Amino acid sequence: MRRSIKARSSFLLMIDIQERLMQAVFNKDEVIRNSSRLLTAAGELSVPSIVTEQYPKGIGSTLPELKELIQEGTSVIEKTEFSCCEAEGFADAFLNLSFSSGTKDTVILFGVETHICVLATAIDMLEKYNLNVVVAADACGSRTEENHKLALDALRSIGCLVVPTETVIYHMLSKAGTPEFKKLLPLFK
């Protein structure tokens, strides 16, 4: 399987970064900061996204500071399933992305919780869709650091590329000196 991260063939999947759930995440500030970076880069590079919310009636909706960065027209899918791939409407949202903006063979996963929904989704992305799965490790979190670390190990072991947010964005940019590079560079200063 191809391991490169190209903006034109990728999409973001932001998983369950919601108001009440984030209160319990051990690395919540890091997750929010890096999720913001990913959404900002996606907007600048025209990388489409899908957003999920786990039982928003009970857990709340996506954090307001991230909601404002989500591109217009992005599918926001409510779910009770742990794997996003099992949620009603997910398959249609994925197919619409591929048809509307070209074939997408790489998914960039981030969100919470690493050891539950992120891991379950990664497994299904590999098995059901045969996608190149990239996990932005520092934009993922769990209630405990141990669960987060164990899940990242598991994600590596099943064939996911587990890297920092900065790596994801720089690889999507592919080179320095472009207008997009200059606009996104302040994200990391």
C-alpha cells in the first residue's frame, strides 16, 4: 500500500471532538490545538473532511472553536457506533467525497478516544475500504495516557502510519515557498 500523504488524494476524518467528552481527555489542549491546525490546513489546501459526533444529545456537539474551522458542505454524522464506518450515512458521505473531489485513497484520522473510536474506525478503513490510514497521533486523545499509547501501538501494528500533525501538514504541502506554505507556516511557530 502507498504510504505518501498527498492533499489531492486525502480526506480528513475528525472523530467525536465534543464538549462533554473532551473534559475527560488527558491531553485535551494538545488535541484541540492540533485538530485546529489540521482543519485550517484542510481549508487552505482544499482537502475535504467528514466529522462525526458520538451521541451528541448526551455528549454535546463538536467544540465551537473547531466547528468554525470546518469547511462549508462538510458532512457531520451523528453516531452511536464506535467505528465511524458503521454509522448511518458514513458510506454515502465517503462516496460523495470521492465523486465530488476526485478519488480519495488516504484518510487522515484524528479525534477521541484513540483506543475506542479511532482504533475501531482505522480497522474498518483498512478492512472495508482498503485505504491508506494516517493517524495524526498528537491530535488524538483518550481519558488515560496509557490507553492512548497502547492504541497508537495497536494502530502501528495493523499498518497505519502514525505521525505528528506537523508531518501530516508538511507532507500535504509537499514543498516550501508556495503561497499555501507561507500561509500555514505560522501554525507551527
